[in-house]
Amino acid sequence: MTTVHTFTALGQYLAADVNSGAVHVLDKLTYDLLNGAGEGPLGEALPQELADKLSQYDRTELEEGWQELLELQNAGLLFTADDYLDPEAAMALPKAAVVKALCLHVSHDCNLRCKYCFASTGDFGTGHRMTMDFETAKKAIDWVVAKSGKRRNIEIDFFGGEPLMAMNTVKRTVEYARSLEEKHDKVFRFTITTNGILLDDETIGYINQEMSNVVLSLDGRGEVNDRMRPTVNWKGSYDIIVPKFQKLVAGRGTKDYYVRGTFTRENLDFSSDVLHMGDLGFRHVAVEPCSGPSDDPYAIQEADLDRVEEEYEKLALALMDRKDINFFHFNVDLAQGPCVIKRLRGCGAGCEYVAITPDGDIYPCHQFVGKEEFRMGSVYDGSFDMDISGQFAQQNVYTRPACRECWARFYCSGGCSASNMLVNGDITRSNEVACAMERKRLECAIALNAIAAGLGEQENTDCNNAECNRREH
């Protein structure tokens, strides 16, 4: 099992201690020493075989570098033992965690015809376009209040399709949920995801008032967006939505938002799309790779990985000088951040988080909707299949075979069950293409954080700079 990951990114020599979360910025000598040391832990004396292999360096400097690595190891910052590696404990993670988040599908219809859409342009493969009525939404809110137990904070994401096509249901649902807060000691936090076509001044004002977060769908440059995200009349959507998004963001104040895009095999130069969105005035940007099986013409494939990894590094280099862009995938908490269960299990789909369809059916998450074998129950009869929930609850970095050996396991928390199912037909089998991209994003993110820490621009970063310890510069 990998306990230390050494890598180079953005001109830096770096090492990540997997179990402690410590990140070390090294010089070339200590990097070569650590690379040559194998899986560790380090012995007290510099191995003669390693010294001979690194004969291009002065022996005294090699000895000094080895001692500095030993100091990190003795301080619990290198080759740290895995405190969580207990198969029984991993399997015993809570299976019946309270439900604390709903993806509320208020619309299974859409006014765009995105070519890569996992939801089959809105109807989720059902052939039946519909919106959620208020009675179903009300049942969903009642259901999550009952299922949330003593959990006070509840997340509701209005999703589709295009949720603005059911704006009346959205408004009534927010009003109803707010009416329950004091009685049940709950606090609702609302998010809405929209393609922007139906935005107007009234809706913008409502979203900025009521929604704690908003996700705005845009793929970047006009030609890229319009090729992938046409209207129902197969016209471009860029010129329609960008001014509306700019207006919404301008009135957002300090509230959260993300402008979110998807890159496909047809625009592997996606760094240009991220920078373009920054040029439009959007600070918070996320651009995700299109995922799918090998016969999906738009999904990123293994053959694309070298190009994609080069593009992530290109983007990271550009963002060193673009403080106006906060790129979602380069955000990483080097001080460990989430609780232990979050680090081990990730998103909580199927146990802490579920999706509700317009007719009240319950699924593990929005990407499983329409797959009948994953239907968990209904808000109308209160049913909830704990066997399916248990299958998802037991997915963690120790029960997924590929994750156990991966250095990034505590950052990605085991990846996405839906992506695994889509590509491999099995929620337990990791989507290796997605994993490779995740590892590269993490390397870039760690390098950016380490550079920022070295420049005094980042606080609360668990970063140890061996080069700074060795030499003044």
C-alpha cells in the first residue's frame, strides 16, 4: 500500500505523506533520496546502495538530506502508519446514517439538448417528460424531515432537467420547508442548478435571495458551448445565457455560486474554457470531464489521458497568475478538513444523500435515476430499501480494491459510485480513467497550495518545506 507519493508538478519536487496528510516541498537531492528509498520506513543510516546510486551528489549532502527525511519521519510526517486500516472497522461504518440531503428533481424536462447529457436531455431515458407537482415536493420535504433524525441542517438541491421549468414548485417548496424549521428545529439550505435559458429579473432576484448556492451551466467559449449545449431548436445558447449569468452573479454578493462546465473529447483544450469564464467575470469555476463507457463519443478515454494531464498542468500554471479564478478541482484542504467518515466514504450517496424524482421515487443519487434496480422506495409510502442503502454505505477506500492502493484515497474518498457503474457496470470497481484525472488534479492542487504557502499566501496549510530547511534562498 502506498504511504508516500513523490511527484513533480509546476516545477516543484513534492512528496505527500498519505496517512498524515503532510505535504513536503523538496529539493532535487532529497527528492531523489526519497524516491530511491522505496516504500519505507527509513532506516537510521543512509543505505550504501542508495548512496552509490546517487553518486552524482556529495556524500555529506546525502547524509544531511537523509537525516532531514528521518526527522520528518520521526515527527510523524513521513511514512506514517495508517490509523484507519482495520477491515472490520471499515465495514462497520454507519450503514443507516440519517438522510441529510435531497436532490429534488422538480423537472424531468429541459429546454436544451446537450449532446453529452447523462439524463437523456432531461427525461432520464423514460421517454416521459414531466415536472414535479407541489404535493410530491411537500411529501419529499416531510420525508427528509422524518429521516434526518436529530440532524439540524438539511440540504435541498433543486435539479432537473431544467428546474426553472418548475419554478412555481420550487417557490412553494422553499416556503413550505421554511415553515417547518422552527417546529422541527431544522435549517434548510437550498441550491439550484440551471442552464439559464429561463432566467429573468424576477427569477434572478428570487435565486439570490433564497438559494445559498447556485450552479450555472456553461461550457466555456461560445463555440464550445454552442456545439455541445444547443437549444431545442438546435440554436446556440451562449449569447442567451451569459448576460443573464453575469447579472445573477453581480447581484449575488457573498453567497456561493459556481459556473460549471463539461469538457469532452472535442475540446481537450479545456484550460482555455476555464480562463474564458474568468474573463467573463466568473470567479468560481468548475469544469468536469465527460464520463462514459468506451463507446461514448464524448467521454474522456484512456487514450486522452496524456493530453488531459498536460492541460491540467497548463491550467495550474496559468492560475498561478490568475487570482481572479477559483477553480473547483484545484481546491484541496491540506489540513485534512472533513471528518473521518467523509474522508473514508465520500459523498454519502444512497445513505446520507438521495434523489427524488417528479413522481416521488427515491434513488441513491441523480445519476442513478431511471435505473430500476436502484430504486430505493417512494416518498408516498415511506419505503426505503435499506439493502440498497447498505450497499452504498459500505463503499469506502478500504472496501474498494483499487482505492486501498491509491495514494489519493483520503483526498477523493473513494470516487464516484455512479461513474463506476456507468463505465464498469459495478459500483465497487473504480473508473480508472476518472481516477487518473483525479490524481493529476490533486497533484496540481497540492503544488499550487505548496507554492502559495511558500510565498506566504496560504494559511493553515500543513506543508513542510525541506528545501527551506536545508538552504537559505
